[in-house]
Amino acid sequence: MKTLSQRIATMMAAASVVLATLIVAPVAKAETLTTAQACPAYLSIKKKTGEVMLAQGETYQVVAHNKEPPTWLQVEVATAAPKGRWVAVGCAQASQPGRPDAPAPSGPAQPHPPGGKASHLLSLSWEPTFCEAHGDKTECAGETSASPDARQLSLHGLWPQPKGFYYCIADAAEKKRIRDLDDAHQWDKLPEPGLSGGVHDRLAVAMPGVQSLLERHEWAKHGTCFGATPDAYFGRAVDLVDQINASAVGQLIAANVGKTVTTAQIRAAFDDAFGAGSADAVAVKCAGAAITEIEVYLAGPVNGTDPVGKLLHHADEASTCQKGQLSRPNS
């Protein structure tokens, strides 16, 4: 039987092991994070519990990283108890005295180095493939070979990363209400983003799903985490899509409707359009033998005015196919 002193020593050793598992990549005391948008922060990264909202434009002390390079930062929130909360790095870039930010590139640039994750994902859909499986959608019923979405990539969404960074709504009850409606696909009951006429008209061309109220879903789930007004969010997304459709990528797509295109061809078109190495930012997605999406990973001032060539970042996920058909419209 152990003596009292032996039991105390065993307990202290066990406690030291537990503490060791809780200390995750402590950082220099001078490191801070200034939020680019309102962001949720959690006690638990995995369970997403203990949520508090960080206000846009506020500066918080960074006390730990989840790993190196980090995907989550633990910050001190003065109004929370306990103060430590984990926030995704996509909320803002941490800064530290004596560690200046890299200068912005002056022209088309290679994707950012692979040390970190992308902050945004621009998802571009090939609408005729989507409509093959969703013929009941309003936008699919009216699709013809003369439709804009039958010869160019369409906007699915511009999604702040990482995955799970959704529904940035400060009021917890309202957040749950919106999320429940969205999960049930009751988009007609979601709030209208309130877009100006000009932005709505541009979006209706770039995103055929507007006919099915897709913009309400995209704003509630993703746009609220972008840190800008609905007009600015959707206007920026349309700008990025338009740049890609006007490039060698768009030319490749338009010239091969109804044909099989390889992932290598699509990636090479990105290199031609935006500079060597740009292909690394691209992942092509297929369903069976048909191309469904082209995913473009971004980082940097995505909510600013930089052209897409300056924002490309190494893709977080790989392509799912080596080639696929660009389906023709059903009608």
C-alpha cells in the first residue's frame, strides 16, 4: 500500500501530464490579433463550445497557437470568463513588433507559400452539370445553350475559411434560428441581404441560383463572416468570378462545352492567366465523369481590391479527378 507521500507524488505527476497536454504552442507576449471582421471564438476548437463574438477592428492579446503554423489562435477576451478563447486565423493575421508584414506583390504572383492555410475559398460551379441532377430548380428549368451559365463558370460562393467558420451572428438565439432554417433549406424564410439594384443584377448573371434564393443561404452561412456589407461581399465575389471568366480559364471553358477537359488543362490555363504557380491554388471537382466545381483558394486582403492573381494561395485540398466533361444544357 502506498504511503500518503507516495500518493501525493503520484497525483502531482498525473497533474503535470494533464497540464502539459493543455499548453499548446505558447507565443511571444507581444503578439496580438486585430480582427478584420466579427468572428466567433470558442473555449473548445473541436466542440465549438463557449462561443463569444470578437468585434470587428478590435485588438486582442494572443497567448497560444494550436500548432505551428497555426490554424487557430487563443486570445484573451476581457469580457469572457475564462478569458482564453480560440479564434480561426482567417479572422485576421496576427502581428508582432519587429516582424513587418510582407510587401504586397506588384503584379501577378505565384501562390503564397504552403506554410499556412487559405483564408477564403472561391467556389465556381459548372451549372449544366448541376442542373443534370437538379432539374427541379427554377434556374435549371429555364437554362438553354444561350444562357450565360451555359458558357461560363458560375458563382457558387466565396467562403471564409476554415471549414466550420459559419453563421457569424452575434445574437445566439438568432444564430440558432437562422441556422435551423438554413439546415432545413427553408431559404424563403431567411432574411434578404438587401442588395442594391446594381449588385443584385450582376449577381443574378454570375449566380443563377439567385432564382432559388441561393444568395440568402450564402449570406447567412458565409457572408456574415466576411466582415463587409452584403453589397460589398457579393460585389467582390462577382468581381473575382468575372476576372476568371475573362481570362484564359474562361476561354478554355467556353471553347470546350460538351467536351472532356483535363484538370491539367484547367490548371495550365490558370498559370497562363495569372502567372506561373497559380495552378497550385486550384482544385477541380467531379461527379462521375462530369466536372462540377472549380475551387480557387485565396489569401491576403480578399475583402479589398487586389486582383485575383495577387490572392491565389496553395489549395488546402486536392482535385478529385484528372478529367471531366463540361456537360451541355439539357434544353
